[in-house]
Amino acid sequence: MDFRNLLQQLRDTIKSAEIGAIACFIGVVRGLTKTGKKVRKLEIESWDEKAEEVLTSICNELRRRKAISEVYIHHIVGALGIGEDIVYVIVAGAHRQEVFSTLKEAVERYKKEAPLWKKEFLETGETYWVSEGEQVEE
């Protein structure tokens, strides 16, 4: 699903009178590692059933917050090139303060809780499994 379709799906499911803000996060494939090495591509792997369960659980929990109407997290799996989208996180609610804080929490939680793994393929031929904030050499 692409971002436009996901946003339209959100707009179709919420009551517009409740909504004062929609905020989104789009994660994209970077062309450089944190140490400045050139990335050729990124591969995302997941434990599909568990990942979907975790992402759904995060969204359901955050939707129960006061002033939050909807939360979507859609993570892409497979081989991705530089600049391609990896994840879409969208939050809709009554006020921007609650929407922004919920968006930040949704992003931080999916990164820590969902069984998703990133492998960077570098221009040098090196490959790394990437965990939050570090590279793990094979």
C-alpha cells in the first residue's frame, strides 16, 4: 500500500468533525550509513504474523488515548533502493499536541517492539544487519 492510499483510507474511516490534526512519519532508505559509507540497498525482513500482530496492538493501544481517533503503521518488507519508503506512520486526532506526541511514541515503539530486521548492502560489498542505532557486522 502506498502513502496516498493509506492516507485516503484513514480519511475514509474517521469522522472529520473529530479531527483537528493529521501527522505522519515516512521512513526512507538512507544512502549513507552513520559512519558515512555508501549504501547500495536495504533489505527488510520480518516475522510476518508476529510483526502484524505487534503493529496492530500498538495502533489499537494508541487509538484508545483521549483526543486520538486513528493510528496506522504500515511497514514495507523486501529489497528497497535508496530513497524508497520503508514505513508509514499516520496519526489523526483532535489536537496537534496529542497527535505529535502519539506519532513519536508510535515510531519509537514499532522500532523497538516489532520483529523487523534491516540489512544494509554497501557499495564496498559489505553487508550489515542494522539494529537501532548500530551496525552489526556479519
